Amino acid sequence: QQQVKQSPQSLIVQKGGISIINCAYENTAFDYFPWYQQFPGKGPALLIAIRPDVSEKKEGRFTISFNKSAKQFSLHIMDSQPGDSATYFCAASWYNQGGKLIFGQGTELSVKP
Amino acid sequence: DSGVTQTPKHLITATGQRVTLRCSPRSGDLSVYWYQQSLDQGLQFLIQYYNGEERAKGNILERFSAQQFPDLHSELNLSSLELGDSALYFCASSASSVHEQFFGPGTRLTVL
């Protein structure tokens, strides 16, 4: 019940295209849903986050779409660039558990020039 | 740069040994989290401290322990090391348990 399932495992997108990564969860107590970007040899970097009272959040080329009834959320990267090539992790947490993050399995994104 | 520092960057040791990983949170952050990243298990939460006290525990082995000191830096102690403990260990910090977590660069532990 504490799992976060992420798909796809890997994704290849052409430069300028839209990258879409999906996540699903079961625990309705989750109240915070961040996305992290990780480059090889680096720590995960917070990209964008959303709370369940909002259906969409946009920051630059990155958008989170959130569907509370379906218990799903997704990351959309518009106008994908080769510099976006990295591993992306969705995560979820809830206040009563100290904010610990439950991570999805990760998606390796490759943007081809 | 997240503002979270971790030392050492790399650590190579032998089975049965004990190591200590160190983390300094961002200035002003009271919460410190430890995570383990491995190919087979992904990113897994280990333990959280808030202002010196243990707040939450995850899948942390009994051979592992942590503490947070009065200056808010934290140490993760790994003992009786096994080959399977080889992984990246990340520390993250946040202003409180309801705020964003910022990750350090990690310590790569290799157990031979």
C-alpha cells in the first residue's frame, strides 16, 4: 500500500518533443508528490512538486498533472532538450510519517538531438 | 548545489568492517533524512532525524544506526558490512517534515 509505481522504465524522445512519465499510488494518506531529476554521479534534485488539492502545476517546461480519483500523477516535459536526459523519480510522502519519501522505480529519459 | 554536504564522496572497505558517513544539512534545516540507492532496490528511505531526535524509521538494518548532533549534522554508521551493502547513500534535509527535501551529492560505498 505504500508503493509508488512508475512507468515507463526508459523513454526516448526527440528534441522538441513531449516527455511523459506516469506514476500511480495506493495510499490515500499521501499528501505531497514531488518529482526529482538525477544525473549520473549526482544526488536527486527537486524538480517540481504538487499537493492533492491541485490538479495541475506548471513550472517552465515542466508540468505535473494530478488525478486524485485515479490515484495517478504524471510529469510532462515540454520541448524536451538533450540536457533533460537524466533519470526521473516520482515520489510521495505524508505528514504523519515524518515526510519520508516513497520513491518510484525511476525513468531513464534520453532526448535525441 | 543543494547546500547539503556529504563526506566522504567514495568509500571502499572490506566485509565485516564499520564505516561512518557524514552529512551536513542546509543552513537552518532541522530535518535530516538518509536514503540508500541501489540498482535492485532503487531509492529507499532509511531513517529521519528532526532537531536531534529520531522521527521516522524505514527499512534500516539493525547493523545500521544514525544520529543527529546538536549542530544538526548527522552521521550514518554501518557495521558488519556485507557485499550487499554496496550502494549510494544519500542524505537529504528539509526545514521541517512537511517541506521539500534537498539531497546531497551522496557517498558511494563499495564493500569488497
